[in-house]
Amino acid sequence: MSPAVEVTSHPAATRLGGSRPPRRADLDGLRAVAITLVVVYHVWIGRVSGGVDVFLFLSAFLLTGSFVRRIDAGEPLRVGDYWLRRFARLLPLVAVTLVGVLVTAMLVYPPERWRAVWDQTIGSVLYVQNVVLSGAAVDYYARTDQTSPLQHFWSLSIQGQVFLLWPVLLLLVAAIARRSRLTAPRAAAVVFGVVFVSSFAYSLVLTSSNQQAAYFSTPARLWEFALGSLVAVAASRVRVSALTGAILAAVGLVGVIACGMVLDVENAFPGWAALWPTVCAAFIVVGGASSPRSLPVRLLSAAPLQWLAGISYAFYLVHWPILVTWMVVSERDRPGILAGGFLIALSAAAAWALKRWVDAPVQRWLRRGGTVGAAIAIVVSVVVVVAPTLAWRHLEVSSSAQLGPEHPGAAAVLSGQVSAEFGAPPRPFAADIAWPWFEPGEDCSRDDRGLGETCFHRASGVDDPYRVAIMGNSHSQQWGAMLDPVALDRDWDVTLLVAGGCPLGLDDVGTRAPGICDAWREGAFSALADLQPDLVVTVGSTTIAGSKEEYISPGLDRAIDRIRETTHADVWVLRDNPRFDFDMWECAHSADADTCEVDASTLLADENPLDAFDDGERVRAIDVTPFVCPDGVCRPLVGNIYVFFDDNHVTTDYARSLSWAISDELPA
């Protein structure tokens, strides 16, 4: 949801040529109704209202109408000037909000949530937050589904992208109008009609197949903007009677309010269901123009709604971070009536303060500064957000980059210091757990050789190096860190070729949707033939959380044969680590941390099922359970390093500390 455009204060609109339509106070009121619905649904109902779609529609309606009038008047569109002034208008409030979120996160948010705040802060100020959130929503490796204080920036990002795209399409409209017999409105109808049809069709397909991805997708949302543009070019030519207009406006207003009550907006949009709020908004636009004295128009033009419309953009910016911060501090999922009312009042007060003390002075300065002032405002807004975000991230990450003697990890098993006190905070730090995965070298997932869903490659600095390929699921990935210190010391060539939820066994369906693992394995084996490694490392068994059940990945024998036939590499099949029916990391940080220890014999088969694959030469079965669960006990902390970062994965720090344990198995 993003009220990032105002009906009466569009910078470009104030310089339009031709006759400008009278102010539409009812559309200001519609924005106020939409922001009210969004906030109320977020605070008390925990659902999405459809108000975002009203804003998307209105922003395109206003933008297209202003530019088409300029085209009709024969005036230059000054697209560059529009971009500068539009983003100079939007970004200062964004910057203040984001800096406020950064400070709040540093003070009251748990460190494991910092990394998401860093990533999403950068995504928000650069208007790509919808892409960041879409990646997290469909990412197998996303560790948590904790609500982000910046999640609401997804719609601002889509709107910002459209503010860049729409003027380009309007330049196309102007070109068509000049070189054909079409008027500007008709040329616009053609261009935006094509956008509407193509985007709507794409939205229907993507929403039905992957609704989560569609929700954040700009192409799947463009039709909502296109509908606003089509209404903009048709509104001046569509006339209905006053009675019909009043009925349309009334139906539209009731429909906008009722949308979130009737439809499951969050799980149905942006497919056909999003027609409901956007068509209702169109009814209000058309009906209000034909019946300006009707009851719906007078209601929408009421003074309280006009005041709320004036702060709607700032209200939207601040209400969500305030709500989520309350959830973090109170450790509650939803406020009650009184707490929710307080949060809404606090958000409105903060929005009013932003409007008065930030937005108003900035706008006065922009009117004096012209395009140069606008450019300065944009640059300053981005810098004051990006610089502290990167600095904070660098300090946290660099401070946790190296392990010293106070963090022996698995080495403490030999010295008998498994549970000793080392006088230093345990590692990894909480901030590292937001993204705890081992990723060596450069990302090669987009390599044209099809190197895999998750692929990283660190090249050796020597000619004809020893080549290691780590293949399989996320459990194979975690053990790559165990080999990493040796690989760095000996300058090996290392390739990480994994897909979360996809073991290497050729008949193993894994935990992904049908067919995904099969397709990934085919690509991985094809890439393996090109890589020609000397050693392939994979996890060959799978344990079951909270039980002794453990099985060999189906088809592992054929996968090993295929590796040997394709590459002649040695193969290590690692035994899976124990899995728990609770989050070991969370347990370690709870008041009952002493209850986290589990007898390893209750979590693993009595014998390593992979022993049958070990021929003592080219195929080795590796079991590091004695170091993961020393003395037969699985603990959250060994040698001052946390062993697990969730209910089934080993931390990168602890895996690195195990490198000496497998040194006897490594080639010279």
C-alpha cells in the first residue's frame, strides 16, 4: 500500500498546459479511506484490505491525466524534470523513516533480525524492496518468517518503478500521437490497453501458479496502473447522469470498504480479485465527476478525511514500523483495542510531525532550488540511509569474521573443554544467524553452464589445482565449511553446487515440489562433467527429527556410480547430523537452556547406514557425529561455539572448527 501521490499537489501537474480539471476533494478523501483501511486491517485484523490497489490505481490515474493534457497542449513532457521532482518529493520522508527504523532496530530488535533490516533498508531506499521480499518469500534458505518492519515498502517500490516507467510509455504515446491520426487520449488508450491486457493475463497465470511471487511482482501489478491510466483518458469523455453518478460513487465507496471483509486479499491478489478495489475506485472517479453534490462525494470531501489525506503518505510510512516494533518489544502478535488505538494515534502523530517538520520545509526548499535542488535532495536522502546501513553492517560482520583460541569449537573435544568457560561471548553472534550459510567465492548460479540453484565457486591461484565439488542439499552445503580451512591453506579449487531440500540420491524426491530435485540433479551432473573434480563431497543419509530413524538417500548408489563414470573423482558420503523436534538455537538462548541437551543415541541409527559404501579407497563414508555430539550428547554449545543454528543445521563456525577432524582422510 502506498499513498505516494497526492491529488492536489503533484509537482508536475502544477505546470501543466491546457485546461486543468478542478480539484477533486473526493479523491483526496478516497486516499484517506484507503489509508484508514490499510492501518486498521494491519493493526487489528491482521489481513490486507485492498487499499494498496486503490493507491496504485489513483497514482496512475493522476500521472497519466497530467501528462496527456500536456501532450494535447503540445507542450514538452520534461520527463527528466518530472523524475527529479517526483523522487525529491518522496525520498526525504523515506530517508527519515528508514533511519528511524535503523536506530530502533539497533536498540530494541534482537540481533538475528538485523541482517534482514540491513538488506531491506537498502532495498527500500532504492525502490527494489518488492524484489528483496519476493526473493525471501520463495527462498528455501530463508531461516525465519519474522515480520519485517520494512515489509510495507514493497508497494512503494513498485510505485517508484512505475514512476520511472510510465513517463517513458507516455513519451511513446506522444510519439504515436505525432506520427498518426490518433489524438493523445486515443494513443494512450492503445498503449495502456496493451499493458493492461498483457499484464492482467500474466497476473492471472502467475497468481494461480505462485501467488506469493505474484504479490510482489511489478509485471503482475502493472495492469492496476494501466486501468488507472485508461480511466484517466476516458473520464473526460464519459458522462453519466447525476443519479447514475451518485449510484456509481456509492457502490464504489461501499465496495472499497467491503473488499477486505469479503475477499482474502493477501492470498488472492493480484489476480482477478484485484479488480474489485480498482474497479470500485474507478466508479468513484467517474461517478464523482458526474455527481459532485452526491452524498458519497460530500462524505469523501469532509474535513477530517481531507486532513487525513494530507498526512496519508507519512502515515503509511510510519504505521507499520511502529506496529512491528510494538510486536517485538511486547512479544505479542496482535494488539488489543486499547493498544491498537494507541499505536494508530502514535502513528498519526508521527505522520503529522513528519509532514510539518520534514516534508513542508523540504518542499519549500525544492520550490526555490529547482531541478538542482531536487537532485541534491535525492542524493542526500539516499546517502543518509545507505552510508549508516553499510557501516553498521560492516562493523557487525567484520567483528565476527575470525575465530581465536577462545573459540576452539570441536577442538575442545580432544582437550576435554567441551563445556568450559572461555571468557568470551560464544560464536556465531546472533547477527550472523540471519544468513548462516556457507558460500565460498563468487556466485555462479547464473553461469550459462547451468551450475545450479545455489552455486559458488572459488578458483585456485595455482595451475592444475586439486578440485573439490560439494553437491547435494543444504546439509551438504553446511559441511563445505569443514573443508574450507584446508582448501584455503592448500589453494584448492572449490565449487559449491547445491539445492536446498534436494539430496544427491537419484531417486530421492527431497522436500521440494515434484520434479524440482530431478531437474536440478540433471543440471548438476552436467555441470560436474565440465568441472571434472578430484573429490566430490555429499551427505548420503537423512535423519528424522526426534527419532532414531535414519535412511540412505534413495538412489545414492547410482549417483555415486554416475559420479565415478563421469569424473573418476573420489567420493565422500557424509553421515547426516541429528535433527531435533525443537530449535536448538532458540533453546540455547532461552531461560531453560540447560534442558537443550539430547542423547545422540535417540536421534541416530545404531550403526552408520553408509558404512556399506566405504571401499577404503575411492569411496569413503565419513561420520563426524562424535564431534557434533561429543560423549554421545548433542549440546547447543561446544568449545564456546554454537553447534546448531536451527533444528537441523550446523553453524558455519562449528563446521570450520571440525577441519582438523577429517585431516587424515584428505589427500596430501
